[in-house]
Amino acid sequence: MPPRDNPTARQARLGGELRKLRERAGKTAREAAGLVSTDQAKISHIEAGRVGVSEDRIRRLAVFYACDDEALVEALCAIAREHRGQHWWDDYRGILAPGFLDIAELEHHATALRCLQPVTFPGILQTEEYAHALFASAIPRLPDDELKARVEHRMKRRGILERDEPPKFEAIVHEAALRMRVGGRKVARRQLEHLLSMSERPGLALRVIPFTSEDFVDVTQTVMYASGVVPQLDTAHIDTPLGGRYLDAAADLDRYRAQLGVADQAALTPEESRNVIRHIAREL
């Protein structure tokens, strides 16, 4: 099978974790290739996520790399068992850009989600009208079929909150987001009412950083921190003008945990936040 041209973020993560284990063990790609009876190029493709790897090879490589973390090895094997077409977002492959599929995949597999939003709301907390208004404002204008697909995809992402055991979700939004009249007054009001309803769900915390906060919080960048089934698979996702970036280096994860911690200190309590949302909704 030829190498994948566009591995998913999760496929790339599996390969990246195997590379980290190899480098930590001080082993070369050539040595790893010799262990599993393949060539160095194949190991490079595996570590880039461009070629799949079997559970058996993961376990053999883990032993070779002196990795005794059984939980991590099992988590990596679970990723290796996944296949294209297994999940709902695969229906959008070839219709939407890969980044849309990757964010749905990240949210689906997370055990907990924390996000910081400056001027919009987390995708899984958006109403259909609000999402439509956001995507309709894109420049250049989206074709009608892509606009429809983007909105539909965003609405399906909310399914993680409908599970019997949904991931814990904490959303910290700035008051600026509450006051943006995306789609007009009626759409904005219904979005705020939806937020109030969602904020009552068990395991979901919605908190607001008010304009009156005197603690500086960098809210120029949207951040989502997704906790993995093991800490080594934690991921920080940030939005950039060139698209989303997935960060898993220890220093990056430390940085964004710290940023979320500062935001946490500046944000109102959930009940105080609901009061602010109600007040702004009444003003619309």
C-alpha cells in the first residue's frame, strides 16, 4: 500500500509518539527497522503517520524502546485499530478540508475539553443559525453546498455532549463574544439562550471573562486543550490565519495549560456567568 499523502492528525500523532519513544530510548530508525524486518524508509513513514502500523509491531517496538507504560502502549494500539470510514466525519472526506475532520476526531476521542474563546463560541455550543452566519461571512464567499456541509458538520460535532458519559467540557469565553451580534439581534439572542440551556448540563461549565476583569488574559487566540486517555496524548489545538495547529510538545502543553489557568482565575463563576449572559440577552 502506498504511503498516505494526507494522514489525519491522529494518525500523525500515533507515528509521532512512536518516534518520541524511539528517540528517548536512543535507538536509530535503522535499528527499529531491523527489529521488525523492514527498511528505514518504512519506519520514517510510520513515524510521519503516512503508513499504518500493526498492534504487534507497536508492542514489539515498545519492548525494544524499554517502554513499560502499559496504558500508553494500549492507547497507541487503540489508535492503530481505527480505520477510515469508522466514524461519522469520514462522510465528509473529500467534501470538507481535512482540518474539519481532524477537529471532530480530536473532540470525539478526548476525555475532557477546555477552551478559551475570544470573540466567538465553541463550535459544539453554537446554534445552527449562528454557525451559518459565521460561515456565510467567509471571504471569498463559500459555495452553497460547502456552506451547507460546514454547518451540518458543526451540528454533528455536538453529538459528543449527547453521550451517556460525555467528556467534561469547560468553555471560557470573553464578554466580547457575548456582545457580538453575529447574524443579527434575533440570531444572537437565540444563541445566548442556547448557551444558558447548555450551561445547565452536568459536566459542562461555561464561564465568562468580563470586560471589567483587571487580570490580563491573552484572548487574541482561540485555544482548545483536549485531554487524552493518557496524559501523553494530551493535545492543544490553536486557530491561526493559516488554519488549525495541533501541538503536543511538553513545552507547548505547559504553556497552554498555564494560559488556561490564568483565564480560569479571571473568569466569573458559572452562576455569575449565567447572570451576565441573561443580562446581555435581555438587552438584545
